[in-house]
Amino acid sequence: MASAQRSALAEHARFVDANLKKNYRANFIHGVLGMTGFRLIYAPTIIPAYLLLLTGSTAAVGLGAALLQLGATISPIASGSRIEHRSHILPYAIRVGSLMRLMILGLALAAWFLTGDLLVVATFACFLLLGFFTGAQRVAFQMLMSKLIPIRQRGRLQGYRNFAGGLIAAILAYFAGAYFIEDAWLGNGYATTFLFAFLLTSAGLVVLQTMIREPAAPISRPQMPMMERLRQFPELMAERGFRNFLIVHSFATVSRVGGPFWTVYAGSVLGLDGALIGGLSFVFLGSDTVSNIIWGPMGDRYGFKRVYAGSLICTLAGIVCLIIGASEAPIYAAFILLGMGMSGWMLASTTMVLEFGSQEDTPMRLAFTTTVEGAIAAAGPVLAGLLVAGYGFAPLFTIMLAALGAALVLLVWRVEEPRQFDAA
């Protein structure tokens, strides 16, 4: 058995090396197009402003963000259970990716053709389903990347990919706010923005489907019922490194539940309009973009624990700038720092999970991490919205700073760098 496993691993390594250039290119192009579209949806600017326009309620802004995360809480474990025994993951990834993109199209169509309460209900339903398929896609696509791209090159791939995609997204976000939304393109600027996001992300999926060459999995678990697999989760948590990382990641996620309210708060200080949405989107996504070319190579060279710590420090500094800001300069500076923190956090959190423990448990580690993150991020925005509606922004910012501080201290003192790497 050991000899057969070594032979399978060697054959897998040969396949990966032989197809690396093509798969690297496919992942890069897919990532650029996907990041461009999805960041128009997930940046903490356009969607919160849209929900505030539809409902006039900060609690509704929190509910919308919570529904996105609630869907992502439900699906990852089911997704991990469905792929961990599969020899090939790409067909499943394409299916869930397609359904995810259809929900973005649903947002656009609802914005164009529905009004009143029906529009609000349809929008929230699309958020819930978008989150559901996002959670499933995240597990599948990260596992697919772990099969195709050697660990020594994942940081650079993601960093350069996010840089290119984020640069385009920053420009599009500015035009979406300053022109699409402000001038109501095609009758509804928000719907036009959602349609652009759908087209870009769909193009990326086509590239992935047509260009990827996926090897058979060298090691996989036998298929078992999902409930039986759930009973094995204590085995995952028995690994000290992953357990401590998950605690840190939970605190970091708590600190991000206020994300949908960053733009709402900035609007309360400066006046919320299309130009402000476009400007804040541009600097947030622009800083997110530029910092990727720092975070990615840094992670490959020194490990992603340093990237995670740097992202927490940037986020903490950004929230402080937001709190003390009473004019455009500090608030725009805050969104620059928050964008840098977001990009580093996304890179480090997804990459570090791939590096703990045994390879055959990777899908369920991804699923478990995504589920915990989604559960916190689902409940958090609703509570944050109610907190802001009842007591203002001060208690929310206090909680975010405390969670960031706890995450940073625990990361530095309790989490060891999981990667065994060399500087090359």
C-alpha cells in the first residue's frame, strides 16, 4: 500500500509539473475575471449602499450581509463531503460556480423588474443563495488549486492574480459609483453593476473549464455519509496548530462583522452619494489590489503567518483612522488600510488552511473553517445592525478593536507557521 501511494504521489507530481504553465495561466485568468466581478459584490461599499437605498435601515444592511454569510455557513461541509472522495473536482466546481453566478444575474434582474417589498425579498433571497453557492465554491476551488499549483507558487499566483483583478475591479467600482449609479445607467445603475459582475465572473468560469488539466487525486478518503464524517471532526481539532489557527480566525472574523457599516459610517460623516461610493470603492479595492503583490511573495518566502499578522495590524489601524476621521483625508486613508488588511487576510486564511495536517483531510479542514467563519459572519451583521440602530457606531467599533487585538496576540503567541519551506 505504501509503495502504491508513493507511486501515485510521484505520478501526480509529474502531471502537475508537466501541466503547470497551462494550469497556472488558467487559474490566473479565471482569478482575474472572477475577482473583478465578485469584488464589485463583496466590497463593503456598493451592496451596503444599495440596501440602505432600498430599505433606509442599518438593520437591513446587517441582515443582507448576514444572509450572504448564512448561505456560506450551510454549504461548505456538504461540499467538502462531496469532493473529498472524488478523483476529479473540476466538474463539481463548475456546477456550483455556475449557480453562484446565476444569483448575481438574479440581483440584476430583480433590480430592473421588481419594486417595493417584492424587490427587497427577492434581493435577500439572492443573497442567501449566493452565499450558499459561494461557500460550496470556495471549498471546491481551493481544493482544486491545491491539486494543481505547488505550494511554493500559490502565494505569488494569488497575489499577482488578485493584483490584476483588483486593479480592474477598482476602476470598475469607481465608474460604477460615479457613473453607473450616479447617472442610473440602463435605468438602474445598481442593476447595471450587477450585470457587469455576472458577465465578468462567467467569462472566468469558461476559461477555467476549457483550459484546466486536472490530475487524478493521488490520495483520497473513502466515501462515507456526511453525518458519519461530521462525527470525525474532533479528529481535525486534535491537531494543535489547526485548532489554534481556527480560534485566531474566529476572532478575526468577529472583527470583520462591522465591514458592511464602514461605508454607512463614512456616509454619516461625509454624506452618502454615488461619488463617495465610487471613491471609497476605488481606494479600498485599489489598496487591496496593490498590496497583493506584497502579501503574495511575502507569504511564499516567509510563510503566511506573517501575512496574517500584517493584515490584522492594517485592519486595526484602518478602524482607528475611521473612528478619528472627521474629514475626507482620514476616512479615505482608513479605507486604504482596510483594503490592505482585507487582501492579506483573504490570502493568508485560505492558504494557511491548506498547509495544516494531512492532505486527505484538506477538503474538510477547508469546509470546517469556512463554516465557522460563515456562522460568525452570519450572526454578526444582524447584531451589529441592531447595535448601530440602537446605540450608534461606538460600541461596534469597540468590539471590532477588541477582537482584532485578541486575534493578533493569539496568532503571535499560539500559532506556529505551518509551512515547511525554503527561501527559493
